Amino acid sequence: MSEPILKVENLNRYFGALHATRNVSFEIMEGEVRAIIGPNGAGKSTLMDLITNRTVPSSGKVLFRGDDITGLSPDKIVHKGMTKCFQISKLFTSLTVYENVQIARIEMNKKTFSLFPVHDRYLKEEVKRYLSLVGLESKMNEVAAYLSYGDQRRLDIAIALAMDPKLLILDEPAAGVAREEAYTLMQLIRKLAEERNMTIIFIEHDMDIVFNYADVISVLRDGELIASGTPEEIKENQYVQEAYLGGGES
Ligand SMILES: Nc1ncnc2c1ncn2[C@@H]1O[C@H](COP(=O)(O)OP(=O)(O)OP(=O)(O)O)[C@@H](O)[C@H]1O
């Protein structure tokens, strides 16, 4: 961890009269695993949509790897190295596991090396490599629709990895999977982050996952960033204690 890979400066977003993101500023260091927490409607998804420019900010800036990416198309942002998983599943459920990653990789290669088409054999090796990173190589010929939900999430991660992200944004990685599987997925995500020096931002409601797997936690309330710190620091935060840890109960 050295340089900030992402800087968010005074981001605001209004939906009519609703101030959904209030002057949010923060930095994320390269290689960091950052959790974003906050109650329903706090503005977590809106903030991620502003960072990936799926929602245009009312004011403020997003800097990624030193470049101002505010207003850049989501597609161009992916090619700069920022990918988001899980919000809208990109899986083609009637295709195989292999084909799903192959399509993502062909798309990525097309835009990156348009003058030099990638050789079939090389592409096959690449796809297998992404599948082995998430433990799905042995299931590569299975149809995506028939995978377990946990394996579909792994496939979603493999597709995201095929975009070669420097920053991977995950929307509730633990949602909808059994506790064991949630921990396994988070261990996988952390391992990938460490091995590939990838930065992770994840939105999560499950505090066990958040406190076990984040390096830094940011807390949103009513669109405002009210605290950022290590799990130990955030555990001491009065609002977090009251809202999440039962500290406010009499
Ligand atoms: N497109 C939109 N139009 C109008 N209001 C919106 C829109 N998107 C979000 N909002 C509002 O902005 C506020 C923040 O919503 P957001 O979905 O970002 O919260 P969240 O923290 O992600 O919530 P959750 O945990 O329930 O997903 C909410 O009051 C929501 O109703």
C-alpha cells in the first residue's frame, strides 16, 4: 500500500430535493480492502454509482490512478482498470462457465489490442487461468444456470478478473450465500487482492464479514461520510456502536 488509487472530492448527488450524497471526500490506497457500511438508504450504492459514473454527480470529482474520470463513460472506466461485480449479474446463464469468461476476455482484448487479435490457444489459457483463480476450472464445461449460487458468484468474480481490474467494487459479496460460503468468498477476494495488488471496495451489511475482512471501514449516514478508520477504530465509533453493535441498548 503506497499511493492513493482513488480520490473522491466533495461528491454531491441530488435526486430532486433529496441530497443522496453529501459532500463526500475520501482516498483509498492501492492494495487496500475498504468496506462501505451504512443503513438502508444511506447512499452506499449511489456513491459506488458516482465512482463508476453510472450516476452523474451534481458536483465533485473522482480521480482514479491520478486521472480525473468524472464524466467518463462506464465502459472507458472499466478499461482504465475499475470493475464492478454483482450489482447486475453479467452472467449468460445458457452458456458454459468457460464461454462466460471467454466473452469477457474477448471484449477486453478487442479494446486493448485491436491491431493484434489474440491467438485462440493463448485465449484458452487465459480463460482457464481466470477460472482457476476462483476455483472453477473443473466446472468450466458446466452451464452457468446450473451452478450453485456461490459458484455463480465465483464466476461473476472470474468475469470481473478477466477485465484486469486494479480496483474491484463488490456489492454485498456475502448476500444470499450461506455463512461458510460467504467467508470462503471473502477469503478468496482477499487472497486475490494480495496476490494481484488489487484494491477492493465492498458494500456490506454483514458486520462479521466487514470487521473480519476490511482493512479500512467507511461509514455513511444520510449521504454523509461520518467516519473512516480501521476495524478497531470503527468499533469505538459511537454511531456504529449504537447502530450495529448493540452499544446503544439499555
Ligand atoms: N435514481 C434515484 N432516484 C431517486 N432517488 C434515488 C435514486 N437512487 C437512489 N435514490 C435515493 O437515494 C438515497 C440513497 O439510496 P442508495 O440506494 O444509494 O442507498 P444504500 O445505502 O445503497 O441503500 P441499501 O443498503 O438499501 O442498498 C435513498 O433515499 C434512495 O431512495
